[in-house]
Amino acid sequence: MSQNILFTSESVTEGHPDKICDQVSDAILDACLAQDPLSKVAC
């Protein structure tokens, strides 16, 4: 029996709010990990 898989993806252009939010959340995570390498963050 063959199984079909549908793969989808989404991309946004530079300057799009999603890209800015990704940069902010990455910066928050980097700052937390710099102070505590075992920190856990949900943002």
C-alpha cells in the first residue's frame, strides 16, 4: 500500500511582522541561554 504525504511550507519576505517577531524571540532566547544554559523559555 502506498502512502501519499502532502508537504506544505510558508515563507514571508524580509520586514514582514513574522520575521521581526522571530528575531525578537530569538534574541530573548539567546539572552536567557547566555545567563543560564539550562533555561527554558516559551515565547
